[in-house]
Amino acid sequence: MGISIGMITVDTADALKLARWWAEALGGEIAEENEGWFVTVALGAGRPMIAFQKVADPTPGKNRIHLDLRADDRTAEVERLIAAGATLVAERSMGDGFAWTTLADPDGNQFCVASD
């Protein structure tokens, strides 16, 4: 394939604060701070980076794109993320037994955590 995801960027009023939260949540590290206006988080070789861009007016309402995270132990990871500042939005499931948890980061951006 000739195209792949290189970086996922999130608009925020405080790029450095949110980048630090996601770096901790995903086990990444701050790669570039750029004086707090565009902060990148490296997640490891072969994985896309996640970036946080300071904007004066972040998009209001529910985010149109969200991260779907996979965890070996969904319950433990959800508990860890909530303790770190995430907010529980909902527990969800599909008829075939597949379940996931929707959370929001400290800026209110929703994301999901599921297990195999």
C-alpha cells in the first residue's frame, strides 16, 4: 500500500498538558514540544505518532474521529485511565459478546478501550 497513518493530530487549548496525559496513558514519550503550540508523542517504532495542536477555538461537541485502543485487560486499563484523569462515558457491547468502554480524556475527547 502506498499510504499509511503517520500521525494523528488533536486540536486543544493546552497542547502540552494533553500531550503529557496521552504520553502517560499510552506509554509514549514527548518527542517535540515546539514551545507548546504543536506537541508530538512518539509511541514506538512502527506505530503512528499522536500530536496535539494548540488552537484558539477547539471544535465544540463530540469529536468526529476517535481512538480505538486495544488492551489485554480492559478492566484494569480503564481503571488506570480513570485514575489518571479520564472520564467514563459508557460501557457498551454488541450482540456477539464484544464489549468496550468509552472514555473521555481531560479535554473531553472520547476514545474507546476494548479487549480481544
